[in-house]
Amino acid sequence: MTGTLTVVDHPLVAHKITMLRDRDTESSAFRALCQEVTLLTAYEALRHLKTEPVDVETPVAPTRSPLLAGPEPAIVGILRAGLVMVEAILTLIPTGKVGHLGLFRDPETHQPVEYYTKLPDRIADREVLLVDPMLATGGSAVHALDVLSEAGATNVDLLSIIGCPEGVAAVHDRYPETVITLAAMDERLNEHAYIVPGLGDAGDRIYGTK
Ligand code: PRP
Ligand code: URA
């Protein structure tokens, strides 16, 4: 089964991705750009959120109009780099509940190592958006989806800034129903499992580490 993949096609997103790719973009600008790209692409990634009609009185007339259906959506960020995306999405959904998954890639094997997990309650009842700027081998995303699945979540979509065919295939091989939204789909992985051309190490660039 082929899963759903959307690569957002918008000149503002393309412009900001180019600035993210630029090795001379400093951390403060890089963080801001990640947040801006997240806001622009979340519009697409959150398109399916369920709503329910409520009664409301405008200054002119009573009407029925949609509000997001409960319970509040969960935004789950893969640490470290996913944190900036979580903060951006909270500006769109201030009532969202936040989960954190601490994962890093082992430098030799490139396999994800889990060091922290904290998820909102009632995760099984919530629409969940998993966020991480980079979908490279897909190992981190698949591990995160495993954790969410074991916790009972059934309705999980993934938003990343840059992906590649290997990462998309890894997620859809294991979770074909996962809807993936990307701001850019790059060519491939290199021998160090970095996305080419990519933007380098997202966490290091966001936080100014090396
Ligand atoms: C980066 C990125 C993803 C992961 C993607 O995190 O933020 O979580 O790599 O790679 P994958 O698809 O091959 O798993 P990293 O492991 O560098 O951790 P960090 O955010 O703490 O720097
Ligand atoms: N993680 C990153 O931050 N960048 C890549 O290109 C691959 C994994």
C-alpha cells in the first residue's frame, strides 16, 4: 500500500527552505525560519482536523459555526529539533497538548536511541501531529510512531521540513496509513545518513552546538 505524501508547493516555503539550506544562516535566523516554515506547512498538515458546529451569536445574527472537535489535538515533538516546530504549532492551536520524545541517532549505526518520553493523557482519543524537521533514514520517525502506537494512538500524522525518499519509504513501509507532509523532498542520503543537499544537522544549527 502506498501512503499519503504531500510536499508543500509554495514560493514562500521554497524561499525560506533556501535560507535554511544556506550554511551561513546563523542559529537565531535558522530557528525563526524553522518556525515560519512550520506555520506555513502546518496549514496543510492540519487540514484534516475534525470540527463540530457550535451555536454562536455574531453582532448581526445567531448562527452555527465550526470549532475544533475535542479532545484537543496532541503535538508530539522529537527532541531536540522538533521543539521549535512544537512552539510554532502551539501559536496555531494554543489548546494543543504537547508530547516529547527524546531521541538521538547513534553516530555509528544511525539507529535512534530513546532517552525521554512524555505523552499527553488520552493519546488514543486525540488527533496527533508528530513533528521533526528532518526525515532522513526514517529511523527516528518510525521509532516515534512505534512509541505512539504502543501508547494507543491510532491517528498520527507526520510533519517534517525536509525529507528524502528513503525516509518516506521507511515510514510508509511500517505505517502505510501515516499522512506525511514535507516542505521539501530532497534527493537522497549520503554515506553518513545525512540528507543531500539537506541543511546539515538540524539540532546543531537550531541550538548552535556541534
Ligand atoms: C535528527 C533529526 C531527526 C533525526 C532524523 O536528530 O532531528 O530526529 O536526526 O534522522 P533519521 O530519520 O535518520 O532518524 P538527531 O538524532 O541528530 O538528534 P538531535 O535533534 O538531538 O540533534
Ligand atoms: N539529521 C539531521 O539533522 N540532518 C540530516 O541530514 C539527517 C539527520
